[in-house]
Amino acid sequence: MDDIVRQALAKWPNVPSCTGWLMLDRRGNWRMRDEAAQASGSAGTPIRHEALLGFINRNYDADERGQWFFQNGPQRVYVELGYTPWVVRLSADGDEGALALKDQAGGAFEPTAAFVDDAGGILFVDDSTRPRVAVLHDHDLEIFSDHATLADDSMSGEFRWNRQAVLPLQPIQHGDVAARFGFVASPAANL
């Protein structure tokens, strides 16, 4: 969390939070959702300002109930999630084709488990410091398929990660993901 945010929280500790105004879409884009977007249920307008994106990413966290938020100075802005709290991009780097996963904030993501949902989405779990679940960006499915073997049912198989590590692909239902991994996809719906 940025120092300026900590200072604002100390100065104004009781600012009410808000919901519905910020979304992390299924492709890892931050979107502003004005009243019209919220009323129509649309994703909203993508945020393109690099400094603002950096500020959001540095001040993104979850509360004790699994609701993800952006701490905007003294105000907590709860985030509507297009799917999971994290979205990762997969790349094959270098001559040896070493794989790398990066989250929407640009941080490294080291998978310890892999899942395939009933809609064909790929999810990874990173248990390194604080357990996180992320959906793979759909543009990276080809790279994923180069390193995966799916069973005939398409909901199991294995993913060959770096250093010869093999992660079994575990089946999961799309509708069960939030409960299984302890996050709230729509804090606004909880009001």
C-alpha cells in the first residue's frame, strides 16, 4: 500500500466505502463503471491512464470476507470481478521456452495447482505468500495447449510447468470457483 494511502487512512479513518464503480474484467482490464454502466450491467469503460493503473494495482487487496477492493486514499472501493481476483498471462520466454505467468499488476505468479472449468477456462493457484487464484487470459490458451495434455472429457489432464514440474488439471465448475477459493465476485450484490 502506498504511503500516501496510509496517511489518508490515518487522517480520515471513517470514510464510507463504495461498490459497483470499479471492475476487473475477465481479461485483467480495470474498468470504471458509472451509474449508466451499473444500471445496464455493462462492464464499463477501460481505464487506460498508466499512473492510475499503477496506483490501483499497488493498492489492491482483500478484506476478511474475501471482498477485493482498491484503497483509494481513505475510501475503500470494492471491485466487481469478471471472474477471479487475478488474471494471468502466460508466455514462453527464451530459447528453452521457459514458461512465465504474470498477473494483471505485472507480478510473478508461481502456480502450485491448475484447474479447468466447465466453460473451458484455465485457473491457476499460487500458494507462495498469500494463496491466490487466477484465471488464464483467453489469448494465452494456445501457449497453454502447447504445454498441456487434456483427457477426452476436456476437464482433466496435466500441465507441464517449468523444471519438468507437472500439475494435474483438476476439474471445477465455473459456479463453484468463488466459494472454493474464498472470494466474493460481486460485493455490490451483497448489499
